[in-house]
Amino acid sequence: MSRPILEVIALDTEDAVAAEAGGADRLELVTDMSADGLTPSVETFSAVRAAVDLPVRVMLRATNGFAAGDPEALAALCARARELRAAGATEFVLGFLDPSGGPDLAALDALLRELDGCTWTFHRALDHATDRTALRKAIAELPGLDTVLTAGTAEGVGAGLHVLCGEAARAAAGDVGYEARIMAGGGLNLGHVPALRQAGLDAFHIGGAARLNGWSTPVSAPAVERWRASLDA
């Protein structure tokens, strides 16, 4: 197997520098983890981009939950995406559900027009969808999509481990809708890694696990190093 991807959530330059020092491959840049991660400021993105050499995926999400909001809210998020693109952002994280629990394709289309082919991750909105398989098929051909971040279930990786392993098998079999790389994240811990690696997963996403005392403390380079060593074992 090739070296697995380790993505670490960063809130600022301190987090970004520590994640890079610990061996992370990529950052997910967000703000306000009390709302599960919202879009950071352009200033924060620019500071992080200047501080590290790692790829930086920027969250596009204005409020807690998985709704894009009303037309005014969506327009504001599109404007922020334009500002981030102008500042040099080339990778993003997004994903919205409509009231029925399916993918909000209109909102996704509006934002993807602003991203103009940039690579992006469909985040854990998948874990709250009414029909996971239908959602994956619906978004499969959206431009730039290369990763789906999922715990397998809204309850986290511990409860969704069998789902992740099953979807890895579907990806390996070439099933329609499973072309994007599966990135495991959401309550992920080191104890989950062996089964996920055995199933063929090669991308992992951590946030609180990269910190010594949860979200009240910054990313710890030694904590990231432990993950790097475990994934590479």
C-alpha cells in the first residue's frame, strides 16, 4: 500500500505549523469548532498558507448543520469563496443537504461555479443523509470532487466502522458513486486504524485526536507524530 494521507484540522497558524512538524500531509482549515467547523477568514487562510508548505483545504460552511441557508446566505458564502480563491486557495471542503436529506445540488452547483475546477472534499453531511448510496451517486460527477469525508454514520467511526469497510469494498470493486477517495474521520481513534487499513482505506482525518486535551488546546506535533507512525506501520 502507498503511504496513507493524514489530514489534520487546523484553526490557525500555530495548529498548522505543529501539524506539519508532526508529519501531516494536509490541513483542513476551519474556525469555530463549537459549530463543528465554519469558514475561516481570508486573513487566517493567508497566514496559514504563508506559514506551511502543506496543502490547505478550506471549509465552506457558514452555520452549524448541513443546510446551505436561504439565497442571501448562499450568496454570501459564494462571495467568501471568491475572496478565498483570490487569496490563493485551491482546495476546499463543503457539502449540503436539502430538507429531504438528499444532496443540495443547487447550492453545490453555485459554489462549484466559484471554485472553477478546484479540488474539494464532500464532508460529513454524507453521514446525515437519508440515503448514503443515492447521495454518492448524485455527487459522483461533480467537478473537482476527489474525497468524501465520512465516519460511516452520524454517531462516529466507532459505530460506522462496518459501513466504512463495506464502502471501501465497493470502491475497490469500481461501483458507481464510489470513485472519490474515502477519508475516515469523525470520532476516529488509533484503535480503528488496523481494521480500516486492512479494508483498504488510505486517508484519515483527525481533529481533537491531534491535540493533548481536546479543542481547548492547540495541535500537538507529538500527537500527530503518533498518528503518522501508526498509519505508516
